[in-house]
Amino acid sequence: MSFIANKFSAADSVLGYLYQARLGLLWALKRLRVSSDFVVSLETIDDVTFERRGQPDELLQTKHHLTRSAVLTDASPDLWKTLRVWFEWSLANTNSTETYFYLITTSTAGIGSAAAKLREFDRDVTSALLSLETTAQTSTSKTNEAAYKVFLAASVFERRTILERVVILDGTPTIGTSTTS
């Protein structure tokens, strides 16, 4: 896909919404192989929400970057904005203990970063938690300040319990990238 970029262009935003819809459809098709007992919605609790029996069981946050390369570091606004949404929702919903959280991004998790430690495989939640706690306690980022407060307001047990259900799926293809040969 080719888009003319200018300061008034909404192309990135539109592509982000299309990316959400595309991923929602893909995940729904995969789930249909196992069961049709679910509801999928866009832009409700998160970008894409899957519910069974009225309870969310998967929340998908999508981050699509077409015009800029992004790396998920321990102080990445993409990571912290997402964590803030998930922590606020989880702490307000005591029945959220079965909900899994997926950050699906075209960005790449930095080597040794908390995001890299929360990937689907070779997870190290303890180390990721320590990295995030250190960042939240020492960073001076105004952009992430509200997210740091929400994160640190949770007990250590709550932080760990939520992070156990966080999965980072990084380096995903952009909407304009063909995934077929």
C-alpha cells in the first residue's frame, strides 16, 4: 500500500483501525476452529475483545506503526498506555482473573526488555515485573506518569497476577505487508 503523507493525513489512524478489524477477524476465525461460543467486539473494553458467557476472556490491544519504526523499551509509551488500560480494568473487575491480555504490535521488543520477557515463549514474568517496577519508580516520563501511578498502586501480588496473563506479540506484519508467498 502506498499513501501520500502530509501533516493532515489520517492514513495512520485509518490503517490502525483496519489493523484492529483484520486481527479481530483473524483471531475469530482461529477461535471458530474450537468453538463458536464467543462474542467479538471492537473498541469496547479494548481494541478487540472476546467474551464467553458475558465475561471477557481475551483483550487485544493493537499498535500499528507504518511511518515510524518503534521499539518497545521498558519506558515505551505504547507499552505503558496498554498496561494502564489493563491494570485499571483488572483492578476494577474482580472477575477478571481468567482474562488474558495481548499486545499485538508491529514494533519489536528491545533485547532484555520487560516486553521481550512477556512474549508467548521463553517468558520470565518475575524479571519483567522487576524491570517494570524499576521503570515506574525511577522514570521521569510525563507521558507515562499516570500509567506508572496505576501500576504502582496495585499490590505486588496484583501486578504479578496481571502480568502472568499479559502476552506480547511483537514484530507482527503491518497491514500493508503480504503474509502469503
